[in-house]
Amino acid sequence: METPTAKPGHKIDYFLKDFEVLSMTLSGSKKLRIQAEHMQHFVDDDSTELSKPVMTIYSPDKPDLHINSETGYISSDGELVLLNGAVNIKRNALKNIAAMEVDTHNLRVQLPNDFAETDEFVTIKSGANTIEGIGLRAHFREPINIKILDQVRGQHAIN
């Protein structure tokens, strides 16, 4: 009679403090950086959990996009990042383009597509303009494309 082998529990096989990973393009330019105060990797499903993660998405000749949250999760294949709790996205101003800041919760990021989404309430501020609504779908590579899905309202300042 065969004895069933138990799967290992959701156990940490290693952890790091002041975690940082940087991915590059084929030409050697910075593409994406993920930093966290603490990272722990789980042996059973090859997933990774992060505390206070900060993602930086680099774009040539454009300001970097900084995304931070309370906690994070990276799938075993490294393609899905879940940013949990309060999420803040910032991009500095560029010549005639105002700085942008997005506040929401629980953002799902698909790294291969530079795509992010949430079903939570979203506030986007750019200069003196504000847009709010429920749900967000965004592509973060240039040109940046952000769509608010429901109950959208905004204030637009005219100079």
C-alpha cells in the first residue's frame, strides 16, 4: 500500500530585507524595478510576498512611474503582481504635461502587458484637474492610457 505524500505547507523557504530586483530591456536599458522592505518566498507555490513594495516603471525620455502599496504578491512565473491595500501611483511633470497622481486600492499588474486594473474607487489628479470613479484599466507604457469604468466625475480647471 502506498502512503500518500503530503504537499509541503505554505512555508517560507527564504526571505530578504531591503529586497530589490531590476529588469532590463534587450538593449540594456532599465525597464522595471521592484523594491520592498521585506520579501518572503514560499516553497509550495513558488510565490513571493512583499511588505511596502515600490514598483518603478521606466520609460525612455519620460518621467518614471512609481507605484507603491501596503503589501504585494508576485506569482510564481513573475508575470502577475498584486499590490494590496492603499495604492499610490505618481509620475513627475514633463515640459507641458502636468504631474500625475493616482490613488486607489488593490491593483493587479500584468507585467508582460504593462497593464494594471482594479475594481476599487480611484482618484486621478493631474495639475488642477481631478477625475474620480469606480474601477480602472490602465496601460502604463507610452502612450499611457487610463480608463475609469463607472460613476466617473471630474473637475477640470481652465486657465
